[in-house]
Amino acid sequence: MHIDVLPADIDNAYNPAVELVGDIAATLRLLTALISHAGPDADIQQLMNSIAEERKELAVSAEKMNGVPIHPLRLITELQQILTPDMTLCSDMGSFHIWLARHLYSFRARQVLISNGQQTLGVALPWAIAATLVRPSEKVLSLSGDGGFLFFAMELETAVRLQSHLIHMIWIDGSYDMVAVQEEQKYGRPSGTGFGPVDSVKYAEAFGATWPSDSVSGPNQASTQTGLRYSWSGTHWRSR
């Protein structure tokens, strides 16, 4: 079923059986009156229970990933523990985004801001700055890779000048990894995708971003949960 103010753009991947074109709110109000049950069907409930169990098993296995470099699932497990209802998380684009979109879950609408299509490199910090303006009472965390960071690093000046209360985390691998993967698939080798080392901590401090501007090189050195329990006043930086 297609519900929108505009007709569906039909293609091979999107061919709705029914189109309800018009005011979305009014359409949903009319449809709500037709719903006769308050809970999911038994098959759906069984599927939801299965997904919940898989999440628990994944969290247990991820907590045992103590290798270096830090496994993405270990980071996501730590992030999941601090993703409280009073937090907005803004994700940049990159290889890390695939892990994040697949395994980090949220049950609050518009809590995790993440784009579709894997094209918007460099949006995490600008989105986070905007989130601090429209949601001043919430904690704001933005995430990016070190390649994406170089696309918006100058916006640190904006964040500090506006006194944006946020923390930004960089996932570091020293390359434009998603580009490298595509080059390897097409040409058999990557080219022009490596860079660094870039001292993102000192770069952030040069703009006035404050503690916890530090680096974590191993999962047991400092957990994400511990590092983000400190004051959210001001613009902070953390790299991994």
C-alpha cells in the first residue's frame, strides 16, 4: 500500500497494489478506524521474539570481541547501552554505517538520523549541530569514519561557536574504505583511498573542542559507555 501526497513512482522494486494519495494524516486517521486488533498476529509475534533473541545472542558474543583493532560489533554493543530515550544519534556514511544500520536498534522515532542510499558523506556533525538547536534538552552523539570527518571537519568551528552540546566519535581505519572496496571489485586493486595519519584529536582541540578528545586503541582500554557518561556541556571529540 502506497500512502503519500504524491502518486507512486513505479519501478521493478516498488509496485504497490493500492495507492492512497492525499493528506497523509487524514488517510492514517481513516485507516486507524478500520484496525480491529491491538496486537500483532501470532506469526508476527513469533518473528519478533526470534529477532529479540538474536539480538541478545549477538550482544553476548560481541562483548567477547576483545581484539585490536576494535571489532565494529563491539563498538555497536557499547553504543547500544548508552542509546537512551534522551539521546539523538547522527550517523555519517561509510563502511561503518553498514554495521550500524544493521545492528544498532532504536524504538523512538527520529532518534537515529541516518540517510539512505549511502551517498551523503559528511553529514554527521552538521546534523548533530542542528539537533542541538532543535532538541536542546537532549544528548547528541554523531558518528563518522575518519574519511567522512575530513569532509566536514571545518564545521567544528560552527559547533564551538554555537556552543553545541554534542560528542562526535570517529571510527578510524586510515582509508576511504567503501571506495576502496568498490575499486577492488571493479579494478582488482584500490587506488588513492589511503591517507593519514591524521591527528583528529589535536585538530579538534585547535577549534576549541574539549574533553573527552582522546583516542581509544582497544576495547578494554575504555568503554564507550564509560567515556560518554561525562558532562555533555560543550563540543567534545572522541576517536577510535
